[in-house]
Amino acid sequence: MKPAPKPPRLADRLLEWMVAPHRLEAIQGDLHEEFAYQVGRMGLRRARWRYWRDLLGFARPWAIKRQPTDYSSPFFLHPDMLSNYVKIAWRNLVRQKLYSLINLSGLGLGLAASVLILLWVQNELSFDSYHHKADTTYRVTNTLKVSEEPWVWSSSPLILGDLAQRQIPGVERIARFKKPWQPVSFRVNEAVFYEENSAIIDSTWFACFDYEFLAGNAAHALDEPGSLVLTETKARTWFGDPQAALNKTVLMDTTLLTVRAVVRTNRPNSSFRYDVLVPIAASFRSAEDRKNDQDWNNFNYQLFLQLKPGTSATNVGQQLTQFYRAYKKDSTLTASLLPLTAIHFDTSFQSDELPKGSRNTVWMLGLVGLVILVIASINYVNLSTALASQRAKEVGVKKIIGAGRGALFGQFMTESTLLTVMALVLALVLIALGLPLFNDFTDNQFSLDLGNGMLWLLLLGSVAVTVLLSGVYPAVLLSSLLPVKVLKGSNVLNMGNARFRQGLVVTQFVASIILIISTLIIFQQLRFVHSKDPGYGREHVFYMQLPYSKTMSNTHARDVLKQQLRELSGVAGVTSANQPIINNMSSHSGSLKWAAKRDDFTPTVAQFSVEPEMRTVFNLKLAEGRWFERGKRLDTANVILNEAAVKSLGLKAPVVGQWFEFQSRRGQVIGVAKDFHFKSLHEKIDPMVLFNAPGWHSYIFTKVNPGATEHVLADVERIWKASYPDKPFKYSFLDDSFAQLYQSEQKAGQLFNVFAGIAVLISCLGLFGLATFSAERRNREIGVRKVLGASVQSIVALLSKDFVKLVLVAIVIASPLAWYIMDRWLQAFAYRVNMPWWVFGLAGLLAVVTALLTVSFQSIRAALMNPVKSLRSE
């Protein structure tokens, strides 16, 4: 028989919520009778619409008003009810000490790790956004199309900013800055400081960007050409106190400057973390320097534009491009504007003085933080649902005496919230203890400032997410138990709930295994980077940068210094160049000529000025031809190309002997050098021209015999002080410079190690809790099996096999996911390791062994228990 049609379910629920309980039965009965009649008269569809209309007709005071009663049930969020929930929650936490400790530890660790990660992620994503006009501030970006490949520069000519300010109506203000090309010396009283963290800025800098002034003010800080602005950190170093620094004089090389302001050290999420700020007018050593800076071919400054509201950044970029057409006579150079807040993650530049972040690393670590929080929440869900049978009678009795589902839901959510708040307190303690180490890892100065609104937003946001992740499902499950089944003693947890818990365990270990695999592959890539032959020998080599003014004006003094170094005991070789061999950023385009060059081909090449001794000091290899030789006058016009240049420029064999014009000097290609890595392995080897121009050389490289480093450095320092008494002695080993290229990956790898370990530990805590519960639940079964002769090994295997199966399933799911994630990460390297199969096998083995060790303790303990005790307890 076909069932009778029913009114709309949603309408009935609305009626039950709206109408007073003492009138509900009569009104609902009448409406149902009317609905049945109208179905027969006008059909189901129209009857349903009519039911809605009739229902809304009862939205009147007489139908809605509740009848007063002496025994009304308070709202489940009433303060009295909440107080009762907290008492019950506390009693349950105390009664289930082991499980409460597991949940508290897991959630505390998870919250601490997640908040630390979120602090870093929030810092990265908010770079430079704190400036009050960040949304209208842009940096000028210049793009040159070289052959088919665009080259992008972050610097612009000084004069471009002046034109933009005068001739583009939409530009409200400009600000320029540049970093000195070598560290600058500052004499404070009798002390000399060699400052690497200085910047040359426009007089409008503080009008464009926000600084907190501790002494002096933004309006007059750069009024005079001889002004100087220090950060609080630098003022304390030089003068002991920020206020004491004001109006003190400092000698920058030969220029006298006066401290006019002290500002607070910039935030960790600032691109401009410079400690010494010098106005552009004070940076010129001579009238010739000032004239050179006005040249359209000198791209020395980063140019920032603040636009008026409503101004199109695209249109401003087009107008800047027209300036290049008009004044530089360049038809290939185009200008565009990059938002200030986008600079940190933009990696399209050939070179950039501002610190860069990796968006991939940010999102990966952010995902790791969320995964850790999910893993910790899964522990609570699993243990709460597993223990549901022990609280079934409590739920049944409460429902029989009138507790509604909403009240029970509120009770269990309160328990979850209480535990999470306790975990938050534990997390704050862990964060306070771990923050110094985390700051070392990330090179930041995060602090546990409880007055910081953003910190509380992260903390409370994490707590809210944790409460929702961990509390909702157990609360829904427990509040939905049927009292009849519970009090009859029926099994209230069906197979579906068990499967759900198993799925959560698999999810935990999928996440943990992905982190383990990622950690192993990051380690493999970093080992590959450090072990790959760069094409030159960097061991036991250190270098020094000579003072610009002394080097360019007196090359004889440099040659005397090199000869003194060669004569030292323990020195294997000395040479000089225009750039460090590592991270060589010097490039050249436009004036290259050779026999087969096409007229429309304008390549850009890296340039490296070297001398004859360079080959022996660095053990550089030649594919063909010869190296530069001392005494051969023509070698100052000859060049050596690397293999990448031969291929990129399209030179036909034989290459050696062909004429080649470079830097307006015409000579021959005398050799082809084997490719070597002069940048990081993120980038492919670019074409390079090696030439011999000793006048360009400001870097001296010294190779030391093994074991002689300490006394050689002492001798070199003595010679340096005799040659440059007013300049501090500073050197760098090539190995250290090489490691700096991969510092971000190294730190990311260390962070992955730490957080992967935390994720695995939290997963193991949950597995330990489930193993404990499983052993307790099967106490009688274990006792019977032991009485019947089962061995300890067989019982341990019985209790462990289900968990091992879940871990094996997790391995199968995690492996392809980890491969995909790490393949995307490795794409950032032009030279990368292949992901070996054994990495996935080792990660799986570690997961299985970890799971076995976790559950074995409880399994062995249960297997060794006297069966008499377990059977007697039943």
C-alpha cells in the first residue's frame, strides 16, 4: 500500500520551533488533517504550498507565547547549565586520567606547533603591509627583452624618479634607496665600525614609509645633506643610548655626518631592515659620482612611487616607458609597477637587494601547521568515540529524566572546550620555552607578547578550530544515543563508528608519513647540493673585499698586498677578481660582437674579470684552448667563454681563435672553460664571458694549506691593518658563502624535521591511547586465550595487527601524495636529485616500527597480565 503523503519536513520543524509546546499538538494535528484533505482536492504540490501558508498564519502571539511553569528547563547555554557542564567535564577528566593526559599532551603540542608556524606564516604573508599607504605604494620594475628571454631588474636610474614626480600627475610622492655595493666604514670617536646593513635613502623616505621615531622626528630627520638616521639597535651599539646619539657626529669614510634621528628597529615583516640610513646627497664622494648617478645608463636605485587615489598603476608604467623612449632612446626597455606588498614573494628579478620569501615554503609550512592541529584533534575524536560506551548509561539516564539533545551537545562541547583551554595553557608554556630556538631557525625576533592582538587572534583562532575539529563529532555521537538501547545494554557503537575511527588513524599516519618522506627528500636534495661538484675548488679559500676608494685609485697598492699575501707561510695561492666566484651577479649586454652574430640578437651574459692565477687557485677546467697568461699584452682584450656561452651565442667550431668584441675591446676567444656553478643550483648555468681587466678587481682570494688557517688569518689581518688602518679586517670563506645560498632550504629542512617529529609523536600518543583502550576492552578475551594456552607473542600479534594494517594502508595512500608534493618543491631547483624508491620504503618502515613500538608496550603488558585477574573482574 502506498504511504500517505506527508507535509514538508522543514515546515514541520519550523512549526515545532515557533509554536508554544502546550499548543503544538492541537495546531499540528489540525494542520496535518487539513494537508491530507487538500492533497486529495488540489494535488500534492499545491497542498504543500498551502501548508506553508497555513503554518505562517500561526505566527501570532497567542500561538507563540509559552505557558509559564515552575519546572521549566533552562536554556542549555544558561550560566547555571554551563557551570554544571564544567563540573561534570572536570570530574570526567580526573576520572579518565590516562586518556585525559594523552589528549591534553597531544592538543598542547599541536597548538604550540601550529601557533609557532602561524606566527611565521602571518609574518611572511603580511610583509610591508603595515605601512599606512602600502596599498598605493609601488616599486618600479624594468624589463629588457634579451633574445627570447626577458630580464627583469628592480633598480632604476636616479633621474627617472625626478621625471615621474614632475611630469606624471598621478604620482603623489617618490622615494628611492640603494644599498652600498660594499660595506661602509663609520668612525665613532676612536672606534671604527664596518657596516654592512646600511642604506642610502631619499629625503622623502620617511614620508612614504612608517617608522617609529625614538629621537628626532620624521619631518626634519633628513633636512640637511649631512644627516644620519640610526635604528635603536645601532644607536645602543655606537653610543650606549638612543637619546645620547642625537646630534652626535660620525665620520663615514671621509664625510662628516650628524645623527638627526633614532628610529625603532624595523619589524620582522619589513623589507627595509637597515640599521644606518644615509641621505643620497651625503653618499657622493665627488662631483663625478654625482654626475654619473644622473646618467640614464646607471640603474642604481630602487624607485618607489606613491600614487594618488584612483590612479592606474598600468598607465603610470606606460608613461615611465615613454620616458625611456624619449631620454634613453631605448625601444626594448619597459617599465611597470609592482605593489609594495608583492615584492617579498616576487622572484622574477635577475637581482634584488631586498630579502625574498618562498610562497611555496609558506604554504607548505602553513599546511603542516594545520595538519598537526588536525592530527591532535583526531586523537581527541578517536579516544572520545572509543570511550563512548562507558558514558552511554549517563546519556541514557539524562535523556529519560528530560535532558534534551541540545543540552547534552552543550555538555560534551563544554568538555572539549575545557580540555582545549587547558591545552592552550600548556601550549603557551611550550611556546615560551621553544620560541628562542624557533627564532634561531627562522632568523626572526618573535616574542610571546600577551598584549599583542594578533597573537591572541592566532591563539583564539587555533583554539576555535581545535574545538570544532575535536568536539563536534563526539558531541553529536554521544548526544544522539537512544536511551532505550543504552539501558537495555545493547551495543551503542555500530561498525560504522569503528570504521570511522580507523579512517581517522589512517589519516593521521598519512599526514605523518608525508612529513617523514618530505624530510628525507629535503635532506637528500641538500646533501646533493653540498656534494655536487660546482666545477671549481672552494675548500680552504677565503676572500676579502678591498675598499672602493683605495682600490680604484691605487691598483699598485692592491698588487703589493697580493704579493705580501703570496709570501706568507701556509698560503697556497692568491688571486683577484671583480666579483666573488659564488653568487656572481655582474652581467653585461649590448656590446658583444663576433663574426656570426645576427643583428637582431642582443644577448646578456654574466661577466667575470679574472687574472692568470685564478685557474690554479680554483682549479678551473678548460674544455679547449688556453688560460690567460701573465705578460701577454693582448690577453687584456682576449676572452674565455664558458660552454653555456658557446651554446647560447651559437658559435661554430672551431671556437678558439674567433674574433670577439667585449666591453669595447676587440680580441680573440682563447679558450672555452668547462661550465661551473657561479650561482645557486636553483638556476641553470648562464652564459659567461671571462676577461682580464685588473683595474676592475676589488676582491682578493687566498687559498690556504690544510691546517694553516689560523696562523694565516692572523698574518693577513696584520698586513691588512698596515695597508688599510682605518678599515676593519673582514673576510669570508667560500664554503660559508656557498652555504648561504641554501640557507632558506636548510632552515626549512630543519623546521620540517622538528614538526614532522611532533606530528609523529602526536600520532603515536593517539595510537597509544587506542591500544590501551583496546587492551582494556579485550581483557576477558585475553584471559580466556591465555588459559587455553596462547603465548605472549600470539597475544601481542593479535592486539597489534589491526594497527599495523592501518599504518600499511596509510603508507599506500601517503607515498604518491608525498611524491607529488616533493616533485613540485624540487621544481625550484634547476639541478635536483631524483627521488629514490628507498626513501619511500624507509619512511614506511619507520612508520611501521614506530607504530609497533607504540602499541607493543600496552600489548605486552596486557599479554603478561595474570588471566585470573581479568576473568575474576568479569
